[in-house]
Amino acid sequence: MSVKTIVIGLGNPILGDDGVGWQIAQQAQQRSDFPPDIEVDLLALGGISLMERLIGYEKAILIDSLVTHQNPIGSVLCFPLSQLPNQALGHMGSSHDTTLQNALQVGRDLGAQLPDEITIVAVEAQEVFDFSEQLSPEIAAAVPKAVQTVINLLGG
């Protein structure tokens, strides 16, 4: 029996490297060996809205850019949501909302069926807010490794 899984690319595709999550999710889905029963979505939001999108799934993979200043630009990171270094980083949190962790707790308290397993696949980036539909060379070079990481997490 398959586990009901969602893969979500987070980011904004017109803000340069912030769009890497979308590109990774799309490329993973385009792979011919990608499991057909896995849902893929592209979102530019976090917090409560992201939590609501996770309702009904047993497993989730969230793909995003991350700025930790602790890894070389273009590093591909993979870890459980519980190990997110700073809960307000990336699209997991929002200055107008709450962190995904807080939103998940609220959802569970209200009885929502939320994934027990949430994995983050992130690419270390610089804080860039330039309008561009292109990824920087370091971030673009990380995309194939990140796509493979997602496929490996799905058992591919």
C-alpha cells in the first residue's frame, strides 16, 4: 500500500534563486520514473496556508531555498522539518503569519490529518530579492542533485 505523499516546491519563480524550489519539484515530476501516485504542487506561501495544503497526506517533501550562512552557496541539504535551523527561514515561516511548526501544531490540535513525516530539501542560497526568472549559476548547478535527492526520498 502506498503512502499518500505530496511534494511541494516553495518559492517565487520571478525572484531569481527563490524560484529553485519550483524548478526542482517540476524537474522531479518530469522524470519518467517518478511515481504517478505522488502529488506535486508549487506554492509561494508558508505558515497556516502551507499547513492547510498538507491536510490529508501522510508524507510531505518541501523544497525551498534556504539562507543559513553555514554552507557553501548551492549546497543541497536534506533533513526532517524538526531540524530546520531557524523556524522563520525561507517559506516555512512568514512575517504576517506563523511558522509551519506552529501552524502544524494548531492543525493537529484542531484534529486535522497532517503528515507525520515532513522532509525538507533545501538549496543554500544568498538573500536575493532581484526580479529575475533565472537561477544564479551556483544554484542552477545544484538543481540536478536536489532532484535526485527528492527522487531518492520517494524510493525512486
